[in-house]
Amino acid sequence: MADYNEILRDIEGNPIPQIYDEASQSFIPYRVMEYAGKPGDTKPTGAPVGAHYLEIDAATNTVNVYLYDGENWVMI
């Protein structure tokens, strides 16, 4: 069971975004990876599930957003 006295805090003492890791029995910072590139660029491999990729096309003034599902980048 989580010991809520061990919640991670910033320098001012405010709680930071975090999740409880059952394996280590501790809180760990919650990070969402964000990537960006141009159409045709190779998207990162080995990204964490939930990572975002912004594909920015300056020629057409459009942005496509992709979400990594653990196997593929899925346009949302």
C-alpha cells in the first residue's frame, strides 16, 4: 500500500505529477514523452505507450498528432 508521506514534491513543497509503481513500492514522476518532426521523418522507436508525436507540415500549414500505442504510431 502506498505511503502518501512519500509523495514527490517540487522545491516549493507542492506535489508533482506522479504514479505509484507497484514494483518498486514508491512514487515515480509521471512523464509523457512528446516528439515532433516533418512529414517523412522517421518516428521514434521504443517510445513509451502514450507518447505524442506532432507532425508539422509548414508547406500546407497543417499539424497531425500521433499517439504511440506500444506497437504503432496512430494518428488521432
